[in-house]
Amino acid sequence: MRELFILVACVLSLAGCSSGNRVVVLEQPTTKQTVECRVNPLASLDSAGQIESCLSAYHRAGYKIIGDSH
């Protein structure tokens, strides 16, 4: 049982690291305002989903990606 817990903990920690450090910088072309989309590890285990949701919201508002750490 203990080995299974350790295995699951390792897999979850590795899965979170893949996009957990990703930062995407967007800019609103008219106003030149910049914003960042990044993962909040306390909000969800779906870090890729967090980034995509953030990007989608800012794209609808006219922001364009100007930098991506991925």
C-alpha cells in the first residue's frame, strides 16, 4: 500500500511539472497592455487546461501572444 502511494505521488508530481512552469505573455495591440497566463498549482491538477482557459479568454478580448516559455 505504501509503495502504491509513493508511485502515485511521483506520477502526479511529474505530471504537474510538465506545464506547471509555463508562462505565456500576451499583449493587447491597441493599448499595449500586457498580461500573463500561468498555472496556479493550488487551483487544479489540470495545468494545461488552466493555461488554455486563460489564453482563450484573452484571445476573445483581442490579446495576442508575444512570449511563451513552453
